[in-house]
Amino acid sequence: MTIYTNRLSDLINNSFGVDYMEQQLYEAATTISEEPLVTRFATRRKSVFAETYDPENDPDDDEGATAIFPKTDEQRSRLVESVKNILLFRSLDKEQMNNVLDAMFEKKVRTEEYIIRQGDDGDNFYVIESGKYRAYVGETHIHTYDNSGSFGELALLYNMPRAATIQAATDGQLWAMDRQTFRRILLKSAFRKRKMYESLLDNVPMLKTLQNYERMNLADALIPKSYGKGERIIKQGDVADGMYFIEDGTVSIRIQQDDGEVEISVLSKGQYFGELALVTHRPRAASAYAADNVKVAFLDVEAFERLLGPCMDLMKRNIDDYEVQLVKIFGSKNNISDIR
């Protein structure tokens, strides 16, 4: 039980991890009874899971074996709408997301139909398009999904029996993905993302103060974004929603003056921007533009506050560096009062 709980804790700390409701499902399952997990499921059929999945050793050409379910434009549009807020998918790039959409298939359900049963093997991961679904641990009703959300990932990620039962409370529509495809697409993409961003973060001097596990958590929280040449990334005066690490390309930092914008800095791979407004809790002090095609890793404000506490003093000291830069450009501090 301790191993399973620790694994769940590790999963929740990762951006590709289970959502809050799945955490509740498992916590309820482990607190309803003090009886050991194996004993509680002993009366059900034994799991036939035998495979383990190691994303590091999965050859790239295996991805071609992923199942594809053709869809009409209308079906694909509905599926895109259903998955857009699913936490598990937020780290996927465009190609990976298309693979996910291709691999999912429709499942229509009727009222009172059982989607998954506690203790059974995990076969599919489900995303809700419509309908209400009740979650039970034993005979206890612990949650109702109401026309949105997802369920079923925990058993697939860890080759464990289902932690809860899901039953349709109304007629509804689900999108499903089989276990093998789920593990290959989501786990492999998450593994690649972590390795790529760990390498990127290793080259950010500010983050040298973080422990290895802190950098791993930071890598998992980053969201990939791309911008075309000349596109504005952040706008001076806007409320800050996060900060950016440059993965590829160059970024021009500009401040608005009476006669137009003035470039104060050009940043490149391994550098970062946007943290100033988060540290000072003030609006954006400058705008940022893609000087060419740019790829960045975005860290939202919530993750910033949770993960970068150890770097906060260093980032506060960086405010002085911004002032020095601006004084060199404008000759005085008259134009920089807004950054304090």
C-alpha cells in the first residue's frame, strides 16, 4: 500500500500526472478499508498485466503501430473540444496531440451502464464529452462527473487494478484510448519533455540553486509554446500570467516611450523573461517580441510560486540589473519607476 501511495504522490507532482479527482478516488479507496490491497481484490479476477513500459527504451519506430480511428470533421471537432482542458494532454506538442486524437474512439453509454469496475484490469482511458457519471469505492458514492473531465488513467499508468467503479448516471458520450496507446503516447511524450527541459534548465544560472528533484518538478510543469517572427509574446502593462524560458530563437525586450518602443535587450536560448512582474506583483514592465521563430517553455504563475521559491531572492536582485540596463539607455531612472 505504501508503494502504491508513494507512486501516486510522485505522479501527482508531475504535469502529466493524474488530476485531483483521480487522487480523491484513490485516497477514498485506500481509506475505506484498512484491509491490504491484495486481499481486498482477491475475490476478483487476477490482473493479467505483465508488460512494463520503459519510455527511455521504446524505439521511435514503434510509434507507427499506434491505432488510428478515422473521424469525420464533426467528430474531430467535438473531440478537440472535449480534451482541451485535460491536464494530461497539456504537455503534448501539435504532432503528439494529433496522434492522441487519431487514437481515440467513440463510446456511447446508456444510463446505469458500468464503464469501469473496481478491481478489474485497466483497459481504456476515458474523456467525457457528455453525460453524468458516478464514481464509487465499494458501495460509497464519492463523486459525480458532470459533462466534463476524464477518468481511468491511474490503473493504466501503474498496471494496477481499478481503484473505483464508474457508472453512467445518464445516457452519454465518451472518448476512449486503449492502454498501450495511452502509455506510449503520454508517458513517452512526458519522458521526452522532461529530458529536454531538464537539459534546458541546466543551462539557466539562476536555477543552479535548485535541487535536482526541484528542477525535475519544474521541467514537468513547463508548457511548450511557439511564436512566429515579429509576434508579441507579452505586452507591457498586462497582468502577468507566467514567465518564459527560451528553448530556441531570440526574443526582443522593448519598453514603450513617447516616440515608440525602444529595445532594451535581446535574449537567446537558455535565458528567461517575464519573471519581473511575478516577483514585484506589478503589471508587465516591458513587452517581448519574437525576433525570429521562437520556442519557449512557459511556467504559469501558480507553478512559479510553488516551484521557484528558492530562486526568489536571486530574481529580486535581478531588478537592480534591469535598472542598470535602463539607466544606460535612458540616462536616468525617470522611466523605470514602474518596475518597483
